[in-house]
Amino acid sequence: MTTADTAPGGTVADSGGGSTAVDWRRLDRRTVLATALVTSGVAAGAAVPTTLGLSGRFGFAAALAWVLAGALLLIAGSAGADYVRWRRTRYRVGADRVELHTGLLLVRKRSLARERIRSVDLTAHLLQRVLGLVTVRIGTGEHTGDDSTLELDPVRRAEGERLRRALLERARTEASGSHREGELVTLDPRWIRYAPVSFVAPALGGAAAGAVLQVSDWFGAQGQVIEWVGDRFRDFSLPSVIVVLAVAATLAGVVGALGLWVEMWWNYRLEREPGGTLRIRRGLLTSRSVSIEERRLRGVDLVEPLGVRLLGAARVDAITTGLAKDDEEQHGDHNTLLPAAPRPVADEAAAAVLRETVSPTGAALTAHPPAARGRRLRRAYWAVLVPVLVQALLGALLTPVLLWTALGCAVVGLPVGVLLARDAYRGLGHALSGGYLVTRSGTLRRSTAALERAGVIGWTVRQSYFQRRGGVLNVTATTAAGAGAYTVYDADASEGLAFASEAVPGLLEPFLERVRPGE
């Protein structure tokens, strides 16, 4: 039985003599140092509340000794486990396949065919950036879980760049039209003004309040914190307290949203590389590099959350094939080409990405019939009236307080519901623009998807009983890219079918029944 030892230059030579046809390589050995430092930070953060909690039972000196011993054991164990992983992990890039072998008791051998590789993404957190390391994630885009990806964590930055270029190398094709390569869009710091109006700000505000209570609980001071807050508002009425706390949470959410935006989008650049690859680079503390082959790009989705849309901005997402489910779950913004930016900038970026002179997302759309508006208004009424009726019933049986809350919900909810329903109706539309079909829908999150007509592999037509009464239907384009399905909601029945028939000629015709004039 032979063993593998590191050869000069980072390759792995066979101890039985000679080198393999393609040299094996190891991960960077500084992964052990990185793991030890990260574990030290985690241990230090947990040591303070743990020491304070144990000092009341065993005394401060004894508690500190136990905590230090546990921290050293944790650091040594983590570093030792990562050393074993480093020693037992090797990879190589051959002419046809990329292979990764890892494991001690259970050796795992994985291999990806180079011709099936669709993405090579580089990520580096702050410590890795200091050490000059990156994590390389190689994916095929297939929906087969971990078997569709290989992760090299970590390698030198130069090695990561070399792997990215080599694995995404394609025959250079001539771009049609006068579309530039190099930088397509760069960051404008003024775009940060859209961060506070995103839906993440309220969530961060609530998380900040929860973090204060959690940290105070670690130190055994949660009761004192609540008492201190209560003393500050002792002379205030309950509505005033609610308003002040809501404002404080909002401000905390705004600050958190601004910080998150800076971390995610600092140094953002969207580039087109000569081999036909779009590359997005961004990140302040954690740097990210995402590559998207243009040959698997099937369109773009111009997304306008309500707050961002009110300020005249939108973001641009890519509609691509080969984005596996685990990528979507682990990297929610993996397919984002442009963060929230002014709408003209978003349209220009979409046009540049699609190699079009004018973005199809800006095409004039066909409006939907009034029946679609009626359906949205009825949904809004029911969404408000059901909770109001439930509260009114419980108020009559239990307490008059619920009667007042029911009245408040009705007074506030009905106008808001009607406004959102009318806005949702105004947002509906569909069109054909060159080689793309365009569909728009939504109000809290308005989406304008421009899907390549050649990427449509099927149609699904749905019409409920109530839709038949209103003469409308839903037409869904099925595709292997993006969300997998893009729907034209509540279109006029004849217009919707004609739209699908014209978008992809010959695909829907066998299922249509033509009515001759006079019948």
C-alpha cells in the first residue's frame, strides 16, 4: 500500500516512485492557523459570560481556570481536526475531470467532468483575506445536492484565480453588435440610500432588540435591563412607550441595513470577460467573486421591492440555467447582477448583460382586463375582513379591547388593502420584445422578468371557476432557468393564449382550438 506525500511545488507524489500523470495538490496548510484563530475568537466570546455564570457557584478564580482549560482544549481539538483534514485532502485538475479525495476513516472520492462545470466562485472572509487565501466552490449546477459541487477550502488566492480561469475557459466567440467587454457597471456609493427602505431593516431592528435581551441574559442582568427601560418610561403612557420603542428599533434597523449593505456591496464591479463570462466581485470584510457563463444566461429579472420602487430604483437578477437548489438556499443573492440602483441604471445594466441596445424590461406592456383588478380587490377585502370579524367575535365574547383592535384593523387595513390591490393591478402586464417574452406582476415585490423565448420548454394554462367567469386565465412559461416558471397572471383569455402561441410558435398550437368566423 502506498501513501501520498507532498512533493515540491505543492503537488502530491506517489511514494512508490514517480509522479502521477496529473499532479495532486493539497489545500493551503495555513488552514490550520485560520481554524485556530477563528476558534480562539469564538472561545473568547463565550468565555466572558461563561466565567461570570460559573463564578457565582465556584468562585472567580476556579471558574476562570475551568474556562481557560476548556478554551485551550477546544482550540487544540479544532486545529487538530483541521490538520487531519488538510493531511487527508488532495485535489487535481485533469484534462477531463476535477477530482477531490478527502477523509480519514471514511475516504470520500468525488469527481466532476470539466465539460459539466458551470460555476467557479471565490469567497474569502476577513481572516482569509489577511492570509491571502480563498475558498473555491466548483459547481455543475445540477440538482443533485453535494455531489454537484466541490469545495476547496482554502487555497492561495493566485491558485484560486488560476482554477477559475482554467475551468471556465471556453473558445472565444465574437460578440454580436458593439457590446463592450471589461467593466459594465461599478459601484456608486449613493446607492446606499436604498438600503434603509428594504424589508431587511425592520427585521434587523427586531434582531437588535432580541440581541440586547440575549446578551443581558448571559450576564444575568436581563431583569435589570427591563427594569431600567421601565424606569425611563415610568411617566409615559402606553402608546407613547410603544411609539418610542418602535422608533428606536427602526433606527437600529436602519443602521444595521446600512452596515449590511456596505459589507455586501462594497467594491462592487460587474465585468464581462473575453471568454463569454460575467463576473460579479463585491464585499468589504468577506470578498466574493461569482462567475456566470453567458451561454447559460436565459434572461434577467428586474426586481422592485415596494420601498425601493417608491424611490425609483430596482435591482437586476440573472435568469440562468445550472443554479442548483443548494446554491439558492446557501447564497440567496448568488444570482444578483446589480444591487438596488436607479431604474435607468438597472435598465442599462440589463441591456448590457443581454447584449441588447435597449433592455426588454423597459418594453411597453399589454394591460390586463378589469376582471383582474376585481380579483385583487376581493382578495384585499377578504384579507382584512376575516381578521376583523374574528377579533369582533372574540371581543363580544371575551373582552371589549378586541372590539377596539378590530375597529383599528378595519380603519387602517381596508384603505391600505385597496391601495395595494390597485397597485398590484397596475403592475400587471406582458409583452414580446425581440427575442424575449416579458411578464410583470407583484406589488410588495414587483418583478419584471425578461425570459429568452428560445429558453421556454413548455406552457401551463390554468383557469379556475372564478377566472372563467371573469374571462381571464394564467399562462405559465416553463423553463430550465431561474425560478423554473414565469407566469402571466389574469390575462384576457384570448390575449393570453395568443401571447403564448406567438412567443414560441408551434409549442402550444396542437392544444388550441381555433374558432372560425361565423361559428
